[in-house]
Amino acid sequence: MKKELVISSRVENLRIVEKLVDEISAENNLSSEVYGNILISCIEAANNAISHGNKLDPDKKVKIKVSIEDKKLSIITEDQGPGFDFNNIPDPTAPENIEKVSGRGIFLMKQLSDGLEFQNEGRISILTFNL
């Protein structure tokens, strides 16, 4: 199974991403726990691409590619921003960061997925889930 979605960088388009995850869940009869992990991770990846990567510029696009092969779901999210240093992300659980509102998205993506990697200087995130 393969699906592709291209959205403009508007926060309200996260609803379209949620609908995509709903379709994947229904088509693959996913448990509520797996569905929740995928939904939160995918929304975080898309939100990061929209807000941080593309800086909410509606003329910039976010591409999301989904594939399932051999009981492994891959979600590739790509933005048109400048990228970021994914090797130096502050730990949101560190005492100095506990009260900060932002900085938890990538942490959640790592915790809820079976794999997270970045490519193209951080403009591409690849989430994997074992189904």
C-alpha cells in the first residue's frame, strides 16, 4: 500500500493528515494503541514541517508519503525549509527544559514510533512502525 499527500503549510491542514491516518488505520485494522502512536507521531512530524520547516508559509508545501511493506509502516514527511541540526535537539525531560512549552514533538515521535530518522539536513523525517 502506498499513499501520498501534499498540503500547503497551514496548521488547519493537520486535519487532512489526521484523515490520512484514519484511512490507514481502517484499511489495516490497527489497534487503538498503534493508531494513537501513529496519529500523534504523524501530526507532530507534519506540524514541525509546517511550523518550523516552512515557517507557516502557505506557498510552501509539505509532502507526506506513506507505505506499508512486510508489516512495516513508513511515513516520510518533507518540508521546503532550511533544515535543522537534528543531532543537537535539547532534551525536553532535562530539568532546565521541563517548563518549556515547545521542544517535545521530536521526543514524542521517538518514543511512540519504532524508528525515527532525518535526512536532507532535517527537511525529511522518516517514521517507522512495526504493525
